[in-house]
Amino acid sequence: MNERIAYATLVGLVAYAAVATDLYLPALPAIVAEFGATEAEGQITLSLFMIGMAAGQLIFGPLSDYYGRLPVVVVGTLLFIATSVACALTTTMELMWLARLLQGLAAASGPVIARAIVRDRYQGNRAAQVMSMLGAAMAVVPLIAPTIGSWLLVFADWRATYLALAVFGIMVLLGLRQFQESAPAIGVGSIGILRVLGLFGTCLRHPRFIGYQICGTASYSSILAYLSTVSFFMIDVFALPSQYFGYAFAVSVAGFMVGALLCSRLVVHIGMDNTLALGMTLTFTAALGQWLFATTDTLHTVALAACSFTVFFGIGLTSANAAMGAVSLFPKIAGAASAVFGFVHAVIAAAAGFIAGQLYDGTLIPTTSIMLTAGTLGLLGIPLARGVFGGKDHR
């Protein structure tokens, strides 16, 4: 196996959700305008995508445990390509909602199976380190995707952004040819819906899994609240021309990338749980500062940018550790555990994004309030993840 191509392909799989949201964000006002919709209706395209992501993980995770990682992720990638083209061909907002829901369903195959593959090949802190490295590399995608999306609007219309997503999927599909199967026990057990629901109970009764779930969900909810409104408040609050959206958005994404890069080093020296606690604390502190600046009468642009960078920096320290911590507790059913983790945090994050979109009033207050609430709740997950209330690996 060509390790460089395999690594790049894993990055692409993890990035499905990021690229499918960040690339189209600059085009969202244009989509809303063409279909004669409201800003809140435009935001629904993001929430429905996340609901599809949530449901898809329940399908692809257990399927990859039973049939193997490779055939299932290939099918998921083919569906991602097809639904991206379908989004480009929509003619009404209602059709766009349906296409985005299905696109999210297909996109779920990428991160849920990538997490399982990492867990198949690595253990403990090393798995968290590899996932952090993937996260740091993946952060390059949302770093450049909004800029690419912005310039696509200069030379073409919003439909080009979805065609670009199809091209992205084709590149990942070609990279999957380098992979070998890594699932530990193909064809063992059953894949019925009752088994999947039973795995929810198994995972969500585990105190440490719940702790990792809370931290991961809080981080992702902050991201979705931000993403759901950023394309609007960049114009309404900061009066930013659409072609410069990507550059401003890059400030936050750069915070995530730096955090993820640092995480891959920190986790080796201070451990997964300590790195998680540091990230969650930084996220909460910066979210508090962001909210305080947003509620003042004066627009503190530099201070808000610094807080936004730090929020995403903290999330960069948190995300990989929360995911790998949760999945590592159940090595024999890593795909299913990854599905449960992904489903819960995608559903709750989609709700956070939906609420942010519905409450958006042309100011930063609703968005920063939701991000602060998420950061506060995330702190509650830290003692659970540390095992203060018990819980052992299911080895």
C-alpha cells in the first residue's frame, strides 16, 4: 500500500462533512436568492445534511463491521458523488433539502469508517495521535474550501460548488484503490436494526463513553452554530464582500488546524484525557470572551477574531481525542461504536445549527450564546471521560 496516498485518502474521508459544508457556504446567499427563500430556509440545507450524516453513520458503521471497511466505504463514496451532482441539478429549495439530506447520508460513510480504520490499525494514545494528525491535515480542506467556493462564484454560479464536491469524491474513490481490508472479524454476528439499537444501549451506559460523547458533541455543536450563520453575519455584521469570505473564515479554521497539529504532539506527552480537558477548557473560556464582546455596543473585530481562533483551537485539541477515546472503549465493534458516537453528536449539532439559524437576527449574540452554552456543557464531560465515575474498556 502506498502510505502517502492511503493517508491522503483517509484525510479525504474524514473531510467529507467539512468539504460538503464549507465549500458551499459562500454560495448559500446566492442559493437563497435564486430560490426566493429566507435565510432560515437556507440554513435548513445544513441541518438536513447533518441529519443525513447522523442516520448514515448508523447504517455504514455496523455494515463496515460485518462486510468490511473497504466495500462499504466505496459504496458510500459512489453515493456521495451521485448526490453531489443531484444537488447541482436542483431547481427548488425543497429539492435542495432532499438532495442535501441524501448527500449527508452518503457523506457519513467517510468519517465513520475512517475512525474505525484508525482504530483497527492503532491503539490508545497512538490512535488519538494519528486521528489528530488526520484532523490537522483535514483542516487544510476547510481552510481553502470557502476561498475556492468564493472564487467559483466569481467565474461560475453556485451549482459549480456541488460539481466540485463530486470531483472531490472521485479523487477519494481513486485513492481507495490503495487500501487493504482492516476489519477484524468480517461476517461475524448480525446486522439487524435491533442489534444496532442494542449497541446504543451498550455504548451509552458506559460512563466514559458518555463523557467523551459530551465533549465531542459540545465541540461539534459550536462548529455547527458558527457554520449555520457565518455566511450571513460576515455580510450583516462585518460588511464583508462575498469574494473575501474565505479569507475571513480561514482565521477560525486556522485555529482548528493549529490545535489539531499541537494535539498530535501533546497527546503523546500528557495523554489523551489531559489534552481533551485542556481543549475543552480553552473552548469554554474563548466562547465566554466571544459572547462578552458580542454583547457590547462597540464592534471589537480583532478581539472577536482572536476569540474565534481560540475556540476553534480548543476544538482542534478536543475533537480527535473525544472520538478516539469513545471508539477505543469498544475495539471489537469499533465501526458500531463510531456510528453511535457520530450519530449522537451529529443530531445534537444539527439541532444547534438549526436553532442558531432560526434565532439569527443580524447580530452575533444568538450564535455566540449557543457556542458558550455548548462550551459550558462540554466541561461536564471531562470528569466522566477521565473515569471518575467508573467504566472500563470492553476488550
